[in-house]
Amino acid sequence: MHSATHQAIAAVWRIESAKIVAGVAHLVRDIGLAEELAQDALVAALEHWPTAGVPDNPGAWLMATAKNRALDRLRRNKLLDRKLEQLGHELDVQEALITPDFVDALDAARQDDIGDDLLRLIFTACHPVLSIEARVALTLKLLGGLSTHEIARAFLVPEPTIAQRIVRAKRTLSEARVPFEVPRAAALGERLASVLEVVYLVFNEGYTATAGEDWMRPALTGEALRLGRMLAELAPEQPEALGLVALIELQSSRAAARVDATGRPVLLLEQERARWDHLLIRRGLLALARAEALAGALGQPLGRYALQAAIAACHARASTAAQTDWMRIAALYDALAQTAPSPVVELNRGVAVAMAFGPAAGLAIVDALRDERAMQSYQWLPSVRGDLLSKLGRKDEARAEFKRAAALTRNARERELLLERARTG
């Protein structure tokens, strides 16, 4: 019984932790302290739920507990008087915080035209007082609930580096007394790029999970889509915000077709396109058209997210895999490699070139990446090599590459797929 309860707590925490941290940060105005108090609420759940049972509204229970702990901390540190003028009536209401229903009503009442506390949390974590790397790592940790290992995989850097960034970032925000708010005017543009990167990485982790038993983590993709839409509404004059929304909408449209009935991955060219979500496709194509029109009106080239959305649109517009416009996709990857060069972009460009001009042309691009240090533990490099070698008839080499890729991945579903490719060549 306790094991099942602990599993339920872990599941609830994964879904609700970012909201709880954000809600408490709205009260204490300190992200590090908010995370600590949220963890206190988690400990309380681990102590009480195994005997009392999981509450009907576990998220509200955790939020109420964390906020009451915040009030206790404010009183104990004699901060209540200094914060009373700033918090006003809201703090008085918080003292009466007792029931989950009251928490739900209070949270609903606090929504405004610039988003909710999660949006404030992400912009606060992306404050210019931090390095760009620290902003992204901290926000992924707090907003997406990702582990330091998962974040490290997203950045292709050592795990201890990410852990240090997160600790230092929270300390810096606290010492600098960074306000818990969404920036306005000029400050908005300055901080939007790192926020977009955070949402993009959260989506990627949900779209293809780094580790675990599942190929996808829908809670993360859904949260990234929600935040992306909010950002696009907040910054309607920013083509890249629209480009990111378009990318997430178009990629998310394939979700139902990306796994079979047993949860095994189904690769893009083998997917049943009738199962793609055509409402999301229409929304994505509309957002892309708006991004392209806005960039044109501003005299700007398309940015990295809009270019990736344009690539996704090529797939979305093709009713069958055979009708895919690989020549255009290869050209778009050429542009992306100029705009946002990286080994991963170059690897994807190699795939597109292979589809447009033959596997030998693609393999030449991919082979040039074999000595890249950042790609040594990236499973998709040997996976792509294996696919191209197989198409060239070099079956033994292909099998060896698929086995190498399987050894590098920490996702069980991905490993099964790669080992199957190794068996079939």
C-alpha cells in the first residue's frame, strides 16, 4: 500500500511541483526559498498520505501546505511586517488558507492579462543577472521538473556542471533580490530568447524522453505548448515566439502516431499520417504563416525556431512519406546551419541531404561529426550512421552502429528500437 502511495506522490509531484514553486514564489519572492518550502510540502505528503490516504485534490493539498509553511517562515523570520505593505490583502487571505477549494479559488482569482505564476517563474529564472546557461538550467529544473542528468543531456555537458549552475543561480537570484515578475517593454525582448530556449528544451524532453520506460512524456510537451502559446500572446511582435509555437504545434500533431499499441516508437517515415492531429497542424501552419509575415515586415530572416517549424511544415503538408519535399527540407537545414550552427543541426542536415541526394551524400556530412566531442555520447549519431550504412548495403557496419547507439541511450523504448535495427540490419 505504501509503495502505491509513494508512486502516486511521485506522479503528483512531477506534475504539480512547478506550480507549487511558482505559487509559493509569488508569496515569498525568492525562488530558492520557494523550492525549499515546496520540498517541505513533499516531505509532509510522504509522512501523512501513506496513513491518511491521497487527498481528493493532491495538488491543492501540496500547494496549501507549502504556502502555509511559507507563512510560518515569514513570521519566524519577522518578515511579515516588512512584506505586509507589498503583499497587502493577498497576504491576509493567505493566513486563512485552509482548504483545497479555497486554494483553487485563490489561484483562479490571481490570473491576469500577462499570464500566471508559472510564467512569472520562468521569466524570473531567466533574469539577466544570471548567465544564459544558468537561466536555462534553472528554469528547466523548476518549471519542467527535470533532473540534473536530463538537463545535462539536453546541453551535452557534464552533470556536475549543471548542478553547480542551478545552485549558484538560486543563490544569485536571492542575493540580487530579483523581483518575481514578467518583464515589460525593452526588458522583455532582452529576456525572451532564453525563455524560448527553455520552452524548446522542455518540449524536446517531453517529445523524446532522455530516460525511463516511455518514449514520450506528454505532461512536458503539454506544458511547453501552453507556455509557448502564452509567450506568443505576450510578445505578439516577436517572430521567433510565433515560430516556436508553430514548431511545437506541428511536432505535437504527430504524438498519437509516434508509438504503436504497445508503446513502442514508430519513426516518422513509418507513421500512419491519418492519426496526426490535423487541428494542431492547422494551428501550427497558421502560426508559421504569421511568423513568416512578421519577419518579412520587419525585414528579418527567419530564426531558428521558425526555420525548424518550416521543416516540420514540409512533413505536415505531405499526405504520404513519399510526397515529402526533401529538397526544400535540405535547403531549410542549410539555412538553419547558418543561423544556429550546432553538431545536432548538422546531423539532421545530413539526414535531409541523404533523403534528397542519396545516402552517400548524407553519410559524408555525418562522418564529419564523428570526432566532435559533444557528440561522443549522443546516441543519434551512430543511429543515423547505421541507417545510412544499411541503405548503402554495408550491413555489418550498420549493425555495429545500431548496437553502439543502443548502448548509449537511457530510454528503454529507444534501446529496444535500436537493438531491433541491429538484428535486422
